[in-house]
Amino acid sequence: MRPFKSSVLLAALVLFFGWTWTQLFGNVGILVQAADDGAFAPLSSDFAGGSGTEEAPYIIETAEQLNKVRDYLDAHFKLGADINLSTYSSGEGWLPIATEYSSPFTGTFDGNGYQITGLKINREDENYQSLFGVTSETAVIRNVHLEVVEIKGYDYIGGLVGYSYGIIENSTVTGTLIRGEMKVGGLAGIVRNDVIGSSAHIEVVGEREVGGLAGLFRGSTGKKITIRDSFATGDVAGINNLVGGLVGIISSGNIGSVNEITNSYATGEVNGDQLVGGFVGKAEALPSGVVRIKNSYATGNVNGKQYVGGLIGFNVTNGYDSPISSVIEVEHCYATGKVTGHSETGGLVGANNEYEERGNIIEVAGSYWLTDSYTDGELPDNGIGIPVEEADLRDPETFKDWDLTEGWYQYDGHRPFLQWQNPLISWAASIANDQLNLDDKTHITVNTEHQNGDRYNATTTARYSVDPDDPEIVRVDPNGEVSTVKGGKATITVSLFDKSETLDIVVDSGNPEPPTITLHPDGWTNAAKVEVAIDHSAANPRQTDVHTIRVKVGDKEWEDRAFNGTPIRLEVTEEGQTKIQAQAMDDIGNKSTIVERTVKISRSGLKLDVDLYFTDNDSKAYPSGTWTNQSVTAAVYASHDHGIALRPIAYSLDEGAAWEIYHDPLDFTTEGQYSLWFRVEDVLGNEMSEHVLIRIDHTNPEIELKPDGDETLSRTISSQVNVKDDGSGIDAASLRYVWSTSSDPLDEHAYWQPFINQSTLSHADKNGGDWYLHIYAKDQVGQESYRISRRFRLEREPVSSEPPSPPVYIRSGNATLRELILSEGALIPEFSGDITTYKALIPHDADSIQLTIRAAHHQAGISVNGRQVRSDQGSIRIPLHTDTDIIDIVVTAEDGTRRTYSITVERMQEEMPDPPSPEPLFADIAGHWAEPFIQEAYAKGIIAGYPDGTFRPDHAVTRAEFTLMLVRALRLEGEAGGDAPAFADGEQIGEWAKQAIDLAARAGIVSGYEDGTLRPGRPVTRVEMAVMIARATGAELTDHTHTRFADDARIPAWAKSYVEEVRIMGIIHGRDRNLFAPNETLTRAEAVTSILRLLELLSQ
């Protein structure tokens, strides 16, 4: 309704005061509101709501309200209900909205998913007959669904729009017939803008320029327009020419125009006279214009006389006499209908005319047409497109050059279809066996699931690549078959469409050959040094590469050395006997036997040789430190090159606490570990010592079953198996099991299967019966255990009359992690899939930590603190919120078995820079064993607490914190700078600690690592603490070759003198069982007590 004149005055008042008013005039309510541009628009009562703006469109709920749209051609609308237009179906029927070319609809119309039914028009002599007659370039029509449509008109006839300059999105037309003369289409008569995700399901009949979706798709100079993700299913008939299943004619504009049809299809039968195509009747590129038809197909039969094609009737470039080139591209399309014509007929394209002398281009590439429909007569093969049989159209090999990420899905045994037709919901790649031996084979299976519930085997569609490709570990053929080439680890990348997954695979070639150790000079020598070279080579080039050689020098810890084919070289200068041990480790973790040589240096002439051999075979040497189940004999010999008299040889079995005179070889037969020291001294006071370790294990592994049998009838039986060995340990590769109906021991021909320790082993059998679980295990010295469970009872499944079902895939119960890596800090203890509880110490300023996680079984699921980790992800970043965070990693096996790994993450925090002046308020030391020491250290100004009033006595102390405590305790003073060394990571040292570290470095108390870093945030180890305290005392060090601690072998040789000196001073003590634990971290309470003992010593 029109506003009253008085509303103009009201509007002026509103404009003056900036208000919104409601004024009632009689029974008519008029609301006038200011628009964004300062103008005013009435809220019309012609509609159910809204104001006609884009933000608040008019709401249409009745046919009468829809009919009022013609009075507001520049407004915006949205349906609020289904609309029935049957009241407008009589006579000439519905009058289109905007029937004048000069007065088009310019707004937006959103069908909002509702239906408009009963659209009927009968004006055979009039143009622009449709729901909307003409739309402008600014118009957008979306989400409109027309049902029960019948339209008859003259030119520019379509179901939704007659002449569309605007955009059409996600709209459909369904009905019985659309008929006209020229430019007739199921959706629109002529399209001059984008059509996205729309379709027509209606018969279309006309004289010329007739298409199932659009009669004419016409471009404009300098503009790109697209029909995408759209289709037509109705039959199309043209009395004359330019007839297509989707579009009658596609014609570019001139310079810079691009018309494109992609990811679309047509299925109806197409009949015409000339220029007839199953998809497009004619494709025409005008001067410097481009027409592109890509990723589309047609399946209907096509009948005509001239220029007839299964996809396109006729391609022509530069129809005018112009020197400017034009282009038509047809790529990755196919047609399957039968084509019938008299001349210029082709299975894909009827004919091409490209005016080559003007540089025009028509390119038809990677497109196919089906020959199976031509059972009689000659094939319409004009050389355009590739003829294929139905089997070829269902073979992935045919489409190997197509980029399946651009719109297609194609599976073995199925024709290609467009991705939007049936979107992919998920896909998964699996490998039958990811642990292979040389010459084994396995296969990969790729399965997909689509939106409509279809499932496809995509194994041959997927593409495979392997990393590394040099050296080549495995090969994967196009059928997913995996064959081994060489031992090692490989990652297979499975790519499908635009996504990829990775599968890890291991090829085990067995244990590598041991390395070789060469000494120069060899044997006893008085040289200043002995050069050691450790090398490795493989006799079989298919063996897994060795890039790591583990090396142990004397009593030092094992060290993993990188090996690149060049011998590892080191020097030994220490007098006495230094044992060099080496072990090759290949890329999958297999280890060779340990080889050893002994460097013997005696500059005094004193020599001591320890000979270890098996008691029952004195010709067979026993390598020190290895496990055995045989008796071992230790014999020792001493001599002097210069004939100087020797004192008696002594030996100790308690780390030097007590020594006995050696007379005869010592036999060790009982189970246990024996740390054996020998020493000899000449009358001049020169001393030589040697340490060996003998390990004997006589106990077979212990096998636990939970439960051990079950008398309850069940459809599925299971038992958790735990194999334990407190001596040499379990040989994990030996673990085997069998479910059997026999309670007697089985031989090697039984169907033994490997398993992972602590797994739950399940079994089901439809025949039921009594079943027994057989377990076989060995320890590291070859001692065997065999256990047979008590009876388990399986219930027999009822007999079914149905045909037998195919074999059932037994889901894995493996819920073990294969890999767990932290981006910050380190796991304590070292990661093992069988260990589920860990602690991690990370820098104080870390606000998150990244975990790299892999499950042992590829089908196991992983969640971290409730968040799923996808198979293509492999890592997840976890935010940290408090000083101590708990990270729970839950691994869920295929069969639902769960295992939880827990990491307690402790963030090491900085101390406050200055000790607080008031009396301590530590809230967490009451009752702690170190409480009095902490209070004393606080009173002396050595320590400070944290801002929250705690001391955290059991937290690890960092190198920076311990240095600060030492400097405060020793009252070192001075300014920062001077001749103190500059550390490579100096920027990581907090301001609160810089001066203290500078002073300690100048005093020689603290030093950096070999790479020049200080690592201030790293927890200080007990051996580092001992060295710093020893240096702080200024004491002269005695050259101690060993200490009195039970784990002396774990203390680095360079640190033994420091450790032993501070032990003698009484500053440090061992932990339980007299263990020094050199590499374990020092707690804040231990740091305090050690520093107080230091002060007590210095005060004496």
C-alpha cells in the first residue's frame, strides 16, 4: 500500500529528531524508519514481514504476497512457507514478474528451501514467460524449487527466468513441459551470468536454441561466466537447430569473454535437425573469446541430420572475419548415448571448425565416447574424442591422466561421476601386514563411503608413493600390492582425490652383522694413545642399512654414534685396560651381537689381564656384562715389563668396600649379577685395576593368564597374557600363542601367532567347544616357558538355514603405542610401548607441548585429553595451564580394547630474583624431611620461594637456580661481564640469574656444554651438582678411577674424581642401595642440603 501524504511530514520530523516513530492514522498503521543512506522506506503490509532490505527481506507466505513482488522490483525477498500458484493457473495463467526488458527484477529472491507449486503459463505469442520474466545483472535468485510446472510461450522461455542477467543458485524446476520458439530452457531461456548448483527435470520443446537447462548461454565482453555443478534430466526436442541436452548453444562474447561449463551433466534424449548434441548443440567462441567445457558428461541418445555429437554437435571459433584468435577447450568429458545423423556426425563431437589460419584453437583432450550402443552399422568415429567400450569406461587406468581432485570420482568397475553428485564422506587405507620379512608380500586396501551410503573399493583408483625411494625398501603397484626390496622402514603415501594418508611399514631383514674394532697399536703398549677404528659392512646389500653404531668405552655409558660408512674413530689415553665395546643397530632397531676389544696401556710396565670364560668350555670367552645361563670363570694374571715385584692381586665383590687376596680362578654358578673388581700394585706404588660384570640367569620366564580359563559358556573367549622375567628379560620376538581344542602341548607345526606382551588374546568359533590357550616364550638367554591354560568354554552358535556368511574379519586388540615423542623435555623413563606412566620436565616458560604419537596398529584410534588425533595428523599440540599438567593418551584398538598412557608434565619455574625479607611463608614444607634445612637456607638468604608462597621441595632444580643458590651461599660478588665466557644461549638466561651465572663462570664453578650452550632451564643432574660443588670447594682432586657407589659404572670417567671427592667430604650421599644415580635430576630439597653441607665444610 502507498503511504499517506501526512507520512512525508512525519518522516521529516523523524529525520530532524533522529527518531523512529509509529503514527496511527485511523485503522492504518504506518512505520517509517531511517535507511542507512538517510532515506526512508515504508514497511509494506503487502508481505508477512521484513522491510525489503538485504538484511531484512520481505517475507512471503502466500501466493498473493508472491504476486506483489512485481510492485517492488528493487527489493529483497525470502519465502517463509510453501506457495501454491494453482489459483493463477486458469486462462493464461501466472503473469511473470518483470515482463519488460527495460524494467527487470534487480533485487534478490531467496526460496529458503520452500516449494512453489502449480506454476502454469499459457501465452504462446509472448516473450519472457517464466516465474520471473527478466532479471538484471544485480539480481540473485537462490534456493527456489518449482514443482508441477507447465509453460508455453514464444521467445525467452524458461521455468525460473526467461532472460537471466542475474545469478541463479541452488534452484530446481520440475514439471511436464516447457515449450516456445527460440531460446527455450528448462531453467532459463537465456543465461548471461552464473548458474551454480541448479537443475531442470522437465521436457523442453522449441524451434531453435533449445536446451534442457538453458536455450542460450551467452557471454559478454571482458567477463567470465560459469554454469557449474548443474544438470538436466528431461528430453529435449528442437524442430530446427541448436539443440542440446543441457544448453542449446554456448556463445562467448568478444574480447576477454570466457564462458565455462564445468562439473555438469545431461541425461535426456535429444532430437533436432542441425547442430544437435547430447550436452551442447553448438559451442561458439567469438573473436578473442574463450569457451571451456570441462569435467562433464551426457548419457542420452542424440538424433539429428547434420552436426550431431554425443556431447557437442559443432565447435566453431571466430565466426566473423576477424584476425583476433578465439579458443574452445573440451577436456575430461565423456558421452555414452547413441548418436544418429546423416553427415558431420561423431560419437563425441559432430565436427570442429577452427579457422586455423587466424590462430584459433579447438582442443578436445582426455575425453571419451562409448561404442557399445552401436550394435549395427558403422561407428561415428570422426577422430574427435577417444572411442571406448563400457569396460574401459569403468577402468581407472583409462582415466590415469585425469586430475581426480578437480571434480570426479572414479572407481574400478564404475563409470566416473561428479563429486557433488554423491559427496565423499570418508575413506580409509589399510595394509594387511605392516611388519614384513624379506621376500614377503602384502596388499593395501582403500575403501570409501559416500553421502548416499554407497561404498566403493578405491584401491586401484588411489595412487601410491614410497618414502624413501632411495634406497628402495618396498614397491607398490597400481593394484595396491606391496613387495619388499630391502630391509628398513618406509612410509607409503596413499593419495585419493585431494587427500592422502600414510601407512608405515617395516621390512625386517634380521639382525645386522656385528661391527669390527681395530686397535693401533694392538696389545699391551706404553704408547701415549691408542687409536680405535670401528667400522661396519653388510655382506648382503638387502639387509637393513646401519646408520647407528652403539659404542661403550670403559665404564662410560653406551653412546649411539652416527655411522655414514666411514669408520668411527676415537682415541684412548688412559693408562690401564679400557674395554671398547661396539654394537651395530640398523634403521629398524635390530641390534647385532656385541663385539669388544681391550685397549691396554701401561707406561709403568705393570700389566693386569682378566680372562672370562665359560666354566664348562674354557676355550669359549664370556663377554663381560652379557647375560648367560651357564657358569662363568674369572681368571686374572698380572706381570711387569721391568721385572719389578708385585704385591698380591686383590678382588672385590662389593664395589671396593672389602678386598680379598686372589689365589685361584673364581667360579660363578648361582643366579645373579656380580660386579667384580681386580687390582694389583707393584712395590713402587703403581696400581692397575680392572672391572668386569658377570650376569647369570637360571630362571625361565613366568607366564600369567588373566583369567586362567573360564567355565562360563560365551560366544567369545579371551585372556590377558603377561610374561615376566626378572633376569635377562623377555625376548619379545619369541612370544607366540595358539587357541586350540587340545590340552596337550603342540609342536612347531601348530598355527602359532605372534603377540605383544600384556595383550588380551581373544577367540571365537561358531562350533563352540572346549578351548585352551597355549603360550610360548623365551628369555634373552634362550630359556623357554610353555603354558597351557585351564579350559575355556565356547557356546555353539545356532544352526541357520541362511547360506553361510563370508569370513569375518577379526578386529585387532592391539592398543599399544609405537611412538611417543615430546617437542620439549624428555620422558622419564624412556618410552616403551609396555610402559604407561611417565614424567616429563619441561622449561618453565613453555606454554604448550607438542606430542608426536603413533599407534602400533594402523586401525587403532588415539585421543589426547579427549581430543581425537586423526590418522593423517600424527601430532597434536597441548596447551599447558599449571605448573603440573596431566596428559592422558587413550589408545582404542579395533575391538574396543583400551590402554591409557599418562604423562605428568612438570614445568620448571624460575625463582624470585631476591630473597624476601620477611620470615618464610612456605606452605608446602611442613613435615618434609628437609624442612629444617630449607628454613636455615632461607634464613641465610640462599633461597627464595615462588610467588604463590610455596618452595616445591621435590621439584627439579634448574642449572640456573642451582647456580644462583651457590653464588648466594658463597657470597660471590662483582659486576656482570668481564672475562666471563659468553654462552651461545645467553639470551635464555633470565635477568634474575645473569649476574650469578657470570660470577660462577668466572670462578670456574659452572661451565657450558661442548656446543657452547649453558642450558639454564635444564634440570641439573646429580653428577653436574657434584662437579659444581667440588669446584666451589677449591680442593685439589685425587685421580679417582672409580667411586664407592654401587652404580659407579654409570658415572662418567671424567666426573669420577669430583664425585668421589665430595663423597669423601660428606657433602653428598647415595640414594637407596648406595646408588649415586648420576643422570637423575636433583630436587630443590637435595640442592639445599648439599649447599648447607658445603658451607659447613668451608667453615671448618
